[in-house]
Amino acid sequence: MRIPPPRVLTVAGSDSGGGAGIQADLKTMLALGTHGMSVLTAVTAQNSLGVQGAWELPAEAVRAQFRSVVDDIGVQAVKTGMLASAPLVETVAGLLEGVDAPVVVDPVGVSKHGDALLAASALEAVRTRLLPAATIATPNLDEVAWLTGVQVRAEDDLRRAAEAVLAHGPRWALIKGGHLEGDAVDLLTDGDEEHWLRAPRHDNRHTHGTGCTLASAIAAGLAKGRTVPEAVTAAKEYVTGAIAAGFALGGGIGPVDHGWNLGPAGA
């Protein structure tokens, strides 16, 4: 009998266009040789042009999905994404307290198009309940400013941003500098160790789902038993390839290619 692959659980919202959210998470987990499972927190009407609507699920539905998966199948890593509201943040944070597995928190606040995916009233719950549960938090620069007030305008500001995020309790912080000029540079640190990750910036506007994809790739690596620096380094390589292979879809910003490492489509 075949040994099952490492099990990874995503707790996030649905992207009906398939480029981000639960859909991106599950594609990434499959591409990286893990078994992806899901707890749906919200449903969005979303395409390449933006988010046309969003509806969060009741807390009891989120709780039931989580218990159903964890109590029977078990998990070796958990990734959180869009949590929509303060009650859902509180619910998920409480559920994570009982999980003996690494947790990747992607503190999703807005979509690629600038649409709000988390209520402003949830900010304090993210700071005080969710971030302390994280093995690693993966904010982009807009999310750093939202969470901490720190504005990152240059690479030299990344260390200060990481310190501010770590003050809220995650064991590691990955500050994603993708919005800066020049190479795509990220800083991973636990306050003592520092790892600077650089990749060439690809001239491709089709980058929808980048953050979800990176966080899910990190979770997949952790589920395989990699250390945080090992998992992040491998995830950075994977997402850089996915960005380079991103493709046009619809009339706006297309997705990254989650299956770029599996060979040409249809081969």
C-alpha cells in the first residue's frame, strides 16, 4: 500500500477565477508533492479584473470543516489566508491552539486589485490572536504597514519591518519586498538569524495569486520536514518560476502558473 504524501491544510477563501485563494493553495500543494485539504472561510466572485463580491461563512461551518479534517486525517502543516472578519480570525486562532503542526500565516488584507478581503475591525484579532499562533508570518509591504505602521520604502527598511512583525509573536517573519524597485528581495528572520532571498524580477504583469502560492509552498516544505529557512528558500524558487510562467487570462491580471515545474501543459 502506498504511503500517503505529507498532508497540508489551507484555511482560506475561494477565488472563483482559480488564481488565488483555496484554488491556488491546492494547486501549489499538489505541484509540490503534498496532499492538500481545505477549510473554506469565504466565497468570492472574482476574476482577472477584481473582486465583485465576497461572502464569509459562519464560524460554525469553519469550525466543523477544521475538526472534520484534523480529527480524522490529521495535518503536518497549516496555512491560513483570507479570514474575512474578526469572528473568523478568533475562531481560526482558537482552532490552531490545538494543532501540533507548523502554521504559516499569510495575513491577507487586500486582493491584488486593491479589494478589501479582511474587515478593518479584525486588525486587533490578527495582531493578538493569529500572529502569535504562527510558525512563520508572510506579510507583503502593504500588510506590514497595516499591521505595524512601518512603511517600507527601501531594502534597508526590511529589518525594521521584520522586528515590528516579530513583536506580535510569530516565531519567524518573512517580509516580502516584491513591491520595491530592483530585484525581488525578501527578508526571513527569527530575530537572530537572517536570510536574504533574492531573485530576478520578471517582466510579467500576470502575478495574481503570488502571496497565496508562496505561503502554500512554504507550508508544503514544512510538512515534508524541512526547516523554516529550507522551506522558504525552496518556496521562493518555486514561486519565482511560477511568476516567470504566469499567463494572460481574461481582460486583466492573469495568474501565476502553479504547474510550471510539472512540464508543459498537456504534455
